[in-house]
Amino acid sequence: MSSLRQALTDYLSMRRALGYKLERAEKLLDQFLTYLEDRGEKRVTTKTALAWARLPQGTSRAWWSFRLSIVRGFASHLHAIDPASEVPASELLGNRSRGISGRCAG
């Protein structure tokens, strides 16, 4: 298991211990890590997070914003472990509406 995969397991376990279900987040973060692995990336960068969040093309900006918010939470966790991991700024792909879930992405 890669260090990113182990970090994801630890992140999900910690958040679930706090009461979050994170079913959608787990699926999306697994897809994000596969995206990183396919590109040979060893850590999260803002550039890569933005590229992944904007997939697939043709979907709404709200969906892109939601995807990036999921990565942002995980990236914050990673940054505490590895300061070289980047946390995408909250202003990136900012969603003016609450169209995806209407509440915190967890």
C-alpha cells in the first residue's frame, strides 16, 4: 500500500471516529489517488488537485468545487504529516451556490 493510500485509510478512520460517514468522499478520494498514481505523483499539489477536480469536462462548476473541497480536506490532513503536500486555496473553483449537498462535504 502506498503512503498516500495509507494516509487516506488513516484520514477516513479518524473522520469516521468523529461521526462522519464519508461514503462519497471515500469514493472520490480513491479516484483522486488513482489519478495521482497514474501520473506518478507522490504528493498532492494544487495543480494536480485542480486538474482532477475539473473532471469530467462539461459538468457544472458546482461539481468541480465539491470535488476540490473533498480533496482540500484530505490535503489538509496530509499537510500536517508532510508539509510539502499542498492544500488548494478555498477560493479556487469557489461555488457561489450550495447546489451539490447544501452542507459541509465532511
